Amino acid sequence: MTRAVIYARYSTDHQSEASIEDQLRICRRLAETRGWTVAGTYADAAMSGTVLQRPEFQRLIADAGRGRFDVVVSERLDRISRDQEHVAGFYKQMVFLGIPLVTVAEGEINELHIGLKGTMSALFLKDLAIKTHRGLEGRVREGKSGGGLSYGYRAVRHLLENGEVQRGDREIIPAEAAVIQRIFKEYLAGHSAREIASSLNDDGIPAPDSAKNIGSWGPSTISGNHKRGTGILNNELYIGRLVWNRLSYIKDPATQKRVSRLNPPEQ
């Protein structure tokens, strides 16, 4: 019997867990029609297709090397990866091991699929980034948040008459606003960022980046980086000026980590 395994993935928290079950169902159906036995499943939930270090995807690659299955089944090639380099690398590994890659949408994958689909996925991601950036710019020009909230604010969502949710509004958190005012007053009085951070920690005030009131204030949280607009003292939102698009991000192909770069001030 041919041993088949299934790989499923969906991208973000906005999608449903049911997406995984839907993918597994149609892949099982394909395996059944081919007379294959499903020997296992691998699924990465809320994981981008551009990320190589997905836990289940890496487990799939490791098990392939151990000879635990004969064919890989997935819904579409872009479930495997949306990165041209990654999908090509995975395909080469499977070819070396003699393991066919078969998808419901494209059938058995070959070099032509890798070239065309990889290029299409790359263009899709580029187009998506442009559209997302355009939408965020429109939101910011209306005075709303472009994503990510500064310390002292919380996100507010409104349900519109048409049933859609309006995002991007923010409101002040009074307790945190008092901390911000304290920081500016102490800095004006001549205290260093290190001294201010120490006094906040002594008083048991949760730091901005502590998800569950765990963590502490540090000098960089107070002073940050002037050019990058980071740190409480450099955040121009506290003087009513919303600065957006200060940084752009690009993935380092060597480390697979995003690296930030300063945009020209006119942008």
C-alpha cells in the first residue's frame, strides 16, 4: 500500500480552524480515489506561507528523511509555501527522496508548477503588500491607527449599520496616561531614563511590553531611538502628531528574520 501523508495550513488568526479540517477532508478524498492509505497528517494553524520554520512543516520534512511515507498530499502548492525559494527547496528534497508531491488543485507537481506557481505566489504577496499599504495610508490620513498601539491607548471598534466593523480608532487609558505624564515630568526635572525606569519598577507599574503584567521598565523603553521614534519620550503621538511609515521591513534571506529600515522622511 502507498503511504500518503497530508499537509494543511492556513495563514492568520482571522481564518477559521475549520479551514484545516476542510483541507484534510478533500485531501483524504484524493488519497482514497488513488488507493492510498493516509499514514498521517501535518497542520500548521495561523502560520504564514512565507515562514520556513513552521513546526509541522519541519516535522514533515524530518519524517520524509526517515522514510515514513511515500507521497505528500496537499490542497494546493501554496499551502506548502508561498516563498519561491522554499517551495523549490522542498520539491528538490522530495525528488531526492523519491517522494511525489500531489495537490488537489494542480495534480502531481513538477518543475513547471514550481516555476510558474512560485512566481505567481511571489507576485501575489507583492500585490497584497501594496494593497495593504494603500489601505493603511488611507486609514492614517483619517487620523486613525495604522496598526499597533502606543502605550496609553487601547483599540476601539465600532459596528457600522451595514454590519461591518470599523477599525483604527483609539482611546486613552487614563491609568497609563498618568504614567506617561509622570515620565515626562521626571525627565523635565532632570532624571535620566535609567532613573525613571527604576522608579517605575520600584512602584510596581507594569511595563508596556509586559503582556500579563510580567516584565520591567528599562532605559530603552523610556528614551528609545530618536531617529526611529521609539521610546516614550520620542513618541510624537503624545504631542498630537501621528507619524506613520517611518520604517519599512524586508526579510533577510540568510536568517529569515525581518529587518527594519528607515524610510526617507518625505515618505
